[in-house]
Amino acid sequence: MNLVGKTFRVIANSKGGTINSKTTMTFVSESSPLVGAYSGGTIDSGSVIARRTGELTIEMLYHCLTVTGELQAGRASGKFETDADGQLRMHLDWQWLTGDQAKGQSEWMLEA
């Protein structure tokens, strides 16, 4: 699956996460490493670097600057799947590497 140019929007996130429904992530490189950028809502600017662990799975590191000026960083494992309506979704199990090191899950949907 080629992710270059695909933009995902947050549709769910665990308590302790910073992103919200106004946050989007766009992948800009498919080669190793997989690279993306995210912003919107509570995020001023963020970057992702990831590697594929399977055809539909990735391992990533991310960091961001929030709109309140806080620097944050974390890691996640991700899985892509197509739902019953044919929509591509990305599920992330994440953990902060900064702050309280909370863990959680987020769900993202490919924007049309």
C-alpha cells in the first residue's frame, strides 16, 4: 500500500493524548523511512518517522510542538485496515516518551 500523499484525520483518541478531530497527518515519503507531517487542532506542527514492520503495519516515532508551545515526543505501533464501508483507517497504539509517558490508542480515517 502506497501512503504518499494520503491524509488521515483523527476520529478517536484516548485520554492523555494531545491530538483531536482537527488534527491531520499526511505521509510524504514511502521509501525507507516512511515520513509524515501532522498539524491542526491542538498541534502547531509535528513530524513522524516510521518503518514498515509488515505490509499493513508500521512502527513510528513522532514529535510535535503544541499550540500552547509544549514540545512532546512519543512512539507508536500502527495498523492499517479497510472498514466495512471501504474506508482506510489507521489504528495507533501510542506512548509518550516525554511528560507522564501515558499510553493510549488513536484511530484515524483517510480523508476523501
